[in-house]
Amino acid sequence: NKNHLPLPCMEGDTDLQFLLVGGDLLKVRSSSWKKTRFYKLQEDCQTMWHESKKTFKFNQTFSIKDISVVRAGRQSEGLRKNTEEPVEGRCFSIIFKGRRKNLDLMASSEEEAKQWVTSLEKIMSNMENLNSQQKTEHWIFNCLRKADKNRDNKLSLKELKDFLHQINIEVDDQYAEKLFQECDQSKCGHLAGDEIEHFYSLLTHRQEIDTIYGEYAKTTGFMSAENLLEFLIKEQREEATLADAHRLINKYELDDKAKEKQLMTQDGFLMYLHMPEGLVLNPTHKAVHQDMSQPLNHYFISSSHNTYLMEDQLKGPSSTEAYARALIKGCRCVELDCWDGSDGEPVIYHGYTLTSKILFKDTIKAIKEYAFKTSDYPVILSLENHCSVEQQRVMAQHMSSILGSALLTSPLGDQMPTDFPSPEELKGRFLVKGKRLTKLEACFGPEETAGDDGSLTEEEEDDKEEEEEEKKKEGKKLKLAKELSDMVIYCKSVHFNGFQDAKDNLGFYEMSSFKERKAMALAEESANSYIHHNVDKLSRIYPAGTRTDSSNYNPVPLWNAGCQIVSLNFQTSCNDMDVNQGRFLTNGKTGYVLKPAYMRDLGSEFDPITLTAGPWLQHKTLHLMIVSAQQLPKVNQKKTSIVDALVKVEIHGVPADTADKETPYIENNGFNPMWNENFKFDVYVPELALVRFVVEDHDSVTDNDFVGQFTVPFTSLQMGYRHVPLLNKEGDPLPSAGLFVHIMIMDA
């Protein structure tokens, strides 16, 4: 039996051996709770196992795939709080994807801590680099290993049924027996070695790929480079050449003999379809592909609201970790709610609530560390400032000393600018958004007298009309520290008094924040005026104060009105966050997406609601066939439940384009359901449209359960036969799951 070590590239590796042997580590939960736990990597090379010294305690596991990053030293909030400086070198943290709490650990020596960090990072990167074929094998063999209860490297019929259940496929007894008989060539009542391999190949057989491959494999049953080229041109609608076909064969063909003859086998063909060239997202759009030299306000900017919160807005924890997560997801505008803290140190939390507090300086340190890991383009620090003048000075000091020259403290160039600099010119820089005492012109001439006393913070300002609470606070006029005021350059917060007033009286750098309801009303009633306003200025939108559960609103109507900084609660998984992730999926995940030309032109007559004729109107017909899905995860971990899969396709964009359609559900098959269902959509404004593929588990009694989704800008779709990777609720990839679709886009 192939004992199929899933990471072939690591066999015999000393780092891998270290993890397989494992060792004791001190788990740190608080200054008083530090306990020894034994950690080791399981044989499957993808699950970490740990046990407590108490015999009655459950042994727990977590998957290597769930780790976001391993951090050496006392970098996490927990370790900084609960350990002392001298143990720095012995500490490390495991940061998980999604909602799971960090794991703070301490080794017995610095060498050992280094070894843990190196080994974990190496195995993570090897897992990452498995191609999808290997991931599938890895996953299947893993499930086979779990199903082999008595560890005899053989599978009985009962073990085989358990295995099918694990991989989310409900096979009726007769079918299971038929498969079993077919593979049990030795007729001894169990499968071993090659028989398991045979069973695996029957299982992973893709009927739909057979058909497509068969149609183009015209050279003695294989695809020649010429055959592949015909497929690329005819089906995939690519402007390919023979050289492209040769490149794909050399890159993805697994059989060396076939490769020598420049032929592609069906395995090689399937491999190509799983790779970036075969995915639904245009691979050239994965990198920065837009002009980054336009003024900053000509881009949609990925933005987060109350970035410090991990959960809800009333009693949830605040954490610097939340900033790290948002920035790693490509967020470029983070919010800091600043209040006076004890010992003269400003803190960040949701004022007048029970959310926990974090130090302003720790937050700035975390932002500095994570700001440019995903994107090099500028980060806007949106200050919601409730501090006394003394503590505002401390804020200015911390920003200055921690961010250093990366903090922008004067306009670029040596004369008063008339427009924003571009993301390209601001690479690696931090911009502060907040109140400013003077006009920006003051940087180039004599100091003006204070034009703005700071008054209320913006979010209070917008809420005050309707909330009695704010009337009490209105008396507390905030004074502004000059040191902090001077750091506000391109993003000066001002109150919005209508589009005409803004046009007549405000500089380009003076921007307003709008509560979602006000912004939605403007986007509906005067979208064209809003678009013109945003050609000149920046607009920030934020969720209503009533969303105490950190829920979100639909960002699409606001993008349609040209609003750049549409802030969402990044800590909340929901459809709106999926759509946000889809909007910023392209252009290198930089967090900046260039607005269409008709949203950057002051003479533009574009109105997303009335939709008159103009350059925005490029009516397309999208023909979409949902062919099949592969290896959908079980949503409900109850043993008996198998996915009844259905696929929904949604179009998000201008009102005329908004639509959704769904396939029927297929009972009890999450492993390889097949639909071959055709949909047709009319898309009038393709540059603003997004396509969201959603897989659900049908339930006739309650709402369907979410299985996975993928959202992609309409203009980044590739045509032809394409795999669609699927993401979980948190926006992280589901290891082997995907959809297989056929896409055709035509001029209507």
C-alpha cells in the first residue's frame, strides 16, 4: 500500500521530523494561566494534535490549513500583556484564519522556539504550493486513512461506506457494493494497495471532462498542441498561439513521455483547468493591471468601519489583531476611535459601550507592522477623535515616532496642490483623516486664524439630528491640538451642507462622511450630482449606529454613485463583505480599483438609476452553464447530513443589472453533483457589475445553509470552460471545493 505521505516534497525533511515527534510547550492564556501542553503533527502531515496532562481532558486538533501566520517573539497582544521582556526569544504565536483565538506559546529555549516557527512556516508553505490535483489526493488519502479504523491498511465495505460519508457523498448500499466488487479483484472482502488506488480513480472520474477532452483529443487519443490550440480558441475564446499551447503542455503535463511528444493527456488537461489559466478569474487581472497614476479620489478604496472591534459594537473585544486582519485582507482605510485613557495614554474603543480598550500606541504599532504586507498603496488613518488637547498631543507624538517618514505631514511638491496625488506617488505612506484648524493653504503662507474649532467628531455630527443623546454631548466642543491638526493634509473632515455648497466653498481635500441612510438617499435621488461631487472630492460612508451587531449594508449603490470610501464592518462575515472582497479581488488585491472613465469626468451624464444612453451602456448577454461541483464540504457536522447542493448566480450592479437565478438542488451529493443548467443574464453596465456564485445546502424547513461562494467583477470573467474556486464564510479558500462552469459573453 502506498502510505502516501501527502507532502512528497518534504519526505525525510528534518523540520517535518521535528513536528512529527512533537514536544511540550507552555500555553499562555493570562498572567496566571500558563499550562504545559504536548503538541505534535499527526501522520497526515496536516493536523496538529495537542493533549492536556489531565487524563479526562479531550485531546484537540487543528488543521495546518487554518493557520494564517506564525509570529516569532512577543508580538501578540496576549503575550505582550502576560509575559515579561526577557522571554521574548522563547515566545511565538499561531494566528488562525477566521474567528478562532490566537494560540500564544512559549518554548523552553530560544532555539526550540525558532525550530517550531521555522518548521510550521515550512509545512504551511508546502501545503500552499500543492497544486489542486495534489490537494485532492491529499484530501482523499486523508479521509481513507481516517476510515481505516483498525489501521490494517485495508478497507472493508463498512470502512468504505464511512469513507464515502466523510467525503460528503451519500451512496446507496447497492452502488457502494457495486463499486466495492469492481475494485476487490482479489475477492477477499477488503481493498488494499492498488485496489484502493483503482477505487480512488473510479471515484474521482469526471464524466464532463471526458466529454470535452474526447472532442478535442484527435491525435491517437491524445491532445496535440494543435488540438489544444483549437480548444483555446474555439471554447476558451482566447487569442492564443501555438506557442501558448506548447507552454501549457510543458507546464502542466504530468506524463514525461507525452510531454516529450508535445501531447497532453487527460490528467494534464484536468491539471490545466485547475490552474490560474483555467480559472474563472482572468489571470492578468490578479496583478496590478490598472493605471495607478490617477488622483487618489478616482479609485474605489477598500475601507473598514470600527476596525478595532472583533465582534459586536456593544460589549465585544477591541484588539490590535483586528487591524492586522483587516490590513491583510487588503483594507486601505482603517478607523481609530480615540478617547482619553489613564496615565496620559490615549485608548481606542467604542465610546459609551462595554467594548474593551486598547492603547493607541499599540494600535499604531500593529498598523505599521501589517499596513503593507498585502498592498504597497497608501493607508488612510481615519481618526474619530474624542481626546483632550493633552492626549491629542500624545497621539501626534506616537504617530510621528512610530510611523516616522512614512507618515505624510505636508503636501507633496512645493506649491499648493489643486488635486490629490496618485496611489503610485503615495506608495508606502500613511495619510491622516481628521479635523484640521486651518485651510491647507496655510502650509504655504502665513498661519490663518483657526477656521475650525474641531467641534464634534463627524459620526456624532451626523447622528445629532435624530439622537437625543448627542444633545448632551454637544456642549462638549472639542478643542484641537495644533500638532495633530497639522498632520491632516489630504483628508480634512468637514460637515456636508449639500452638493452646491461643497462645490462653491470646499477645497478638493475637504471631505465629508455620510451615514449609510443619508448616502443611500442621495445615491437614489441625485446620483448624478453625487458622481460629480466624487469626481472632485472624497466621500466616506459608514454603517448606521443602530447596527449594534456589526451587520453591514449593501455597498453597491454607493459605488454606483462614485463614493470611494464605503466602510464596512470587516469583522462580520456576510454577503455584503463577500461582494466587497469581490470588488477588490483584482488589481493585485491592492485595495484600490480605478473607477470607470464616466465616473471621473465632471461633464458625465451617467445616472445609474435612469440609465440613459452613453459610453457606460455596453449591453452584453451573459450565457452561463453551471456544469458541476466538486468536493463540497459538509456544512452540518452531524454524521447523517450530506449536502443537497444547489447553485445561485447573482449579478450585483446598477439596478437594471441586479438579478439572481438558481439551479434545482441535487440530493445527497456534495462530492460531484452535476446540473448542466443554463442561465442567461442581460448586463447593461458591465464595468460596475459583479458576478457572485453561491453554493447552498437546500433545506425545505429552514433557510438554506451557506456552503461557499466566489465573487468576481464581470469584466474579469474568462470565457469557456472554467473552474470557480470557492471561499468560506470568512473569505478564505475551501481546500478542494469548486464549481465547473461554461461562460459565454456576447454583445447584445
